[in-house]
Amino acid sequence: MGRKKNKKKKSDEEDDSGTVLPDDFTIAGSDDGTVGGWDMWDAGNMNGGTILEDGEDDEEEMTRMERNLEKLKECLASVEDSIGSEKAGRKREAAYRQLFKCLTHYALGPSGSEVLSVYLPSLTPIFLTSLRASAGEQYAACRVLEAASVVIGGGNDEQHEAIEPGLKRLVLGTGYQPQVRAASLRALAASAFICSTDFSTTVVLLDLCEAAAGERYRGEESP
């Protein structure tokens, strides 16, 4: 009687590791603005904006903004469990989608920046770990890091220095999917141009962007 071969059951993360991302892959839902674009930052199209809605007075606007900040806090507070401690890759990616929506809808203005600044130092290592996961999760983490840079604004050199090596590894490395490379370059650019105060960082990144903008980059097709 022959020996039975033990078949190892693949985890969610292993199942996702060989997935080829579609050209229009995004973590922005259809209600979050233009797919993959910056229209989602238009305050007039977002519940978290500072533009008064029809029939809304100043007091109602303040109530809405306070409610949005509470939603943001709840979302950020849940990241450690929904992403940091979650074993299933698909669930982590879904959590990133929700986090991206929270950052682009509820983290507006100085108040949103202050709230994110409190949580970001402890959450950044979680995001950096995701840069070594499946392609979908890598992409999602890059988009969240990109959004976070926009929210916290300038004068945050420590944040840029923390995420630069991991993002640059995705940009410069070979074998990464085009969507991941493009998302990592966007996140790196947002961090360098917005958060960093070191002009030399900007110059180096501009050279990198010029090189990556060619039809082929490091022997692979550019996204």
C-alpha cells in the first residue's frame, strides 16, 4: 500500500501570492471618487469636507465633523486587530480598503491631521510589514501610506524616513507587479514632496520618477 502524500492546505496569504492584479486594480470603492485618482480628495464630494451641505448651518457642520472624527478614531484604533493581528491576507486587504476610505473621507483639516498623528507612529510598522505580503496587500498598504502623507502634511521628516526604505525597495526591486511599483512610487513621492523638509530628497526622487517614467524600467514594462 503506497504512502499517502500529505497535501499542505494553503493559507489565504499563500493563495494570494501568485495573483496577477488587473490593470484597473484599486482599493478605492465606486463611492470613493475616481478610481485610483485624486478626485476623492475633493472636499465637495466627501462627507468629511468643510463645504456646507444644502440647508446645513454652522452648528450642523460642526456636529458632522465631530462625528466624522469619531469614525476616524474608531477606524484607526481597530487597525492593530484588523490588520496587525489578522492572519488571513484577504481580511487584511479588506481592512485596508476600509482604512483608506476613512482617511480620504473623515481625516480632513487640522483636526484630522492631529488625530492621525497620534496613531501613525504605532501603525506605520504594521503598514511596512504589509509591504512584504501579497501583491494586493502591498498595493493597499502603499495607497494608505500615500493618503496618510497627505493628511498629516508637511514637517514630518521622521515619518518619511521611516517609510522611505520599504517603499524604495518596491520601486527599485524586480519581480514586483506594475500596479504595486506605481503605488509605491506614488506613496514615496507624496511622502517626499509633502512630509520631508530635505530638498535633496526631492531631487533624488525626481530623478527616480524620470527613470521610472520610461516605457521600460529595470528590464520590466513600466505601469
